Amino acid sequence: MKQTLITTGSIASNRKAHFHYTILDTYEAGLILTGGEVKSLRMGHASIGESYVSPDHGELVLVNARIEEYSASKGFVEEKATRPRKLLLHQKELSKLLREVAQKGKTIVPLDLYFNARGIAKLKIALAQGKTYADKRETIKKRDWQRDKQRIMAHYNK
């Protein structure tokens, strides 16, 4: 059984983030990974659906992201699949994010884990504000209306 390697493009995405949060600003962050984790990412064995970004002593850390252990590295040091991973940002971006998170109601959520054009693993993170129940219902209404509108237009364009 031949597995395909991911060299560029998306590895994992957090599809529920846009539903639960209002995205205010996005950033691209690097990750500190081990060699086995990078190989596992190339195989597509990652999930960031339940993960979050947490400030930790002036740094940002990706918590609860699941990157499975690379199958061929069983004899080497075993890493925990959900260990915290440090994020790499420019100092200006980092200080801005830490200042914004200190405000009430704002958080940092991971949106997409991908390889850039140079083949380096990157994480797209967003400064976000949680939506209320009413905001979520409004999002559902808009999405349903857009879907119905597309159906109506497709029917009339036949």
C-alpha cells in the first residue's frame, strides 16, 4: 500500500472555528517539531480540531493538537501525540497577541496547519472573539439563505 506524501498545502484544519468565533485578525506561525512529527505531518496524520493556543510565560503554545507518532520511528524516543508545541512568531506580533488576549473575551484559535511553498510546517492562527448563541443562529440563517439562493439561481439558469 503506497501512501502519498504532502509536500505543500493543507494538512489539517479547524472547521468549527469560524462558527464558534468571530475572526478579528490572522497570523502565520512556525512550530517547533521533532523529525518524526514532521514525517507524520507529511503523511497527513494530524488533527487540530480540539486544539487551542495558550499564552505561557511570554510565549504562545499550541495545546492539544494531535500529531500521531511516525510509524517507522518506533525504536526511537516516543513523543506524546498531544504534547504542547511552542509557536514561533515575530516579537511585534507576539506582543500584540499577548496584549489582545489579556482583554476580556478575546482568544487565539488555530485555523489551519499546512506546509508552505518551501515545505515548512506552518500554523495559521487567529485572534478571535467568541460568538454568542444569537450570533451563531444568525450565522446559520445566513448560510441557509446562501444555499437556498444558489438553488433558486441554478433552477432559473437551466
